[in-house]
Amino acid sequence: MKSPKVIARLVEAAVSAQKHAYCPYSRFAVGASVLTESGRIFAGCNVENASYGLTICAERAAIFNAISRNQRGMKAICIAGRSPKPCGACRQVMFEFSTKETALYLVDLNSNPRRQTVKRTSVHAMLPSAFDPLASGLLAANPQNLLRNRAGAAAKRRRRRPSPSKKSKRARGRRK
Ligand code: THU
């Protein structure tokens, strides 16, 4: 469950990232934020380039930011801009790290900031018939790509394994 307080923080992160957009060519500033399974929020903005095709959208910047901090599962994503709608490439990237439950908040920042509206949809609704990493069998072939955090998975493995001290006690017992 995402509390209204958490959603407000997520929206605030996207709105504030939008202010950092580097968009001298399009003048179309976008901010995005993601809420990960650990409850942390990561943000990003669009970064354009004189070689236009090198531009990165805000959504991907935010997601790549989270991934670089070892945060994978996305509970919610937020996009802030003028009539925001994620492009096709970003929809596919969002899908990669989402489940059916991943909420997508679209914050419409019209010229009048008081008219800011927030619409809720979902990543899966935005990309029906997506190229699904699980259905394609590609993800299962590479367990490194699992959606969970690698740190989380490692901690779980450690919990399952007996601690080294217990092990050595048992080993000592056997030696007697
Ligand atoms: N843009 C985004 O950041 N996200 C989207 O989903 C759509 C487009 C950016 C890319 C470019 O810098 C500008 O908006 C105009 O296309």
C-alpha cells in the first residue's frame, strides 16, 4: 500500500527533478521519480544533446538512477511535465522493472502550477502486449537479471545459511 504521504513525496521528487531538465533544444522539461521496494525514491530529468538522438528521457534517467543504487523492483513511477505521456522506449524500460501492481502517476504541469493534476494509471496498462522479459524466457535464462535487489537476495541467502560461528561450533564438535 502506498500512503498519500509517500505519493506526495514521489510527486514532489518528479516535480523538483523537472526543474533540472537539460532541454535547450526542445524546451520540453520532464521530471520523473521512482519508488522502489525498499521505500526509497530516485529521480531523474531529461538530458538532451546537440546530437539529438543521444537524448535520454526523464523516466529512463530516474530508473537507471535507481538501478545504479541496486534498487530494482519499482512500486510506483511518477512523470511530471506538460501533458506527460511516456514515450514507447520508456514504456518498455519501465515494464522491465514493473509488475502488474506498479502504479504510474502522471503529473500534468500546465503553465499555471495551481492547476497541477495527478492521474493514476499503471505501467502494464500503458504497454499492452509488451515484449515481456519473463514470457520471452530471456530473464529466466539469466538469473542475474531477476527483478529483486541483488543485495536483498544476498541477505536472504545469508539468513538461510548457518552463520560461520555456528558452523565452526559444529565442526569443533565433530573434531572431538
Ligand atoms: N521526453 C521525456 O523526457 N520523456 C518522455 O516520455 C517523452 C519525451 C523528453 C525527451 C526530449 O528531451 C523532450 O522530452 C522532447 O521530446
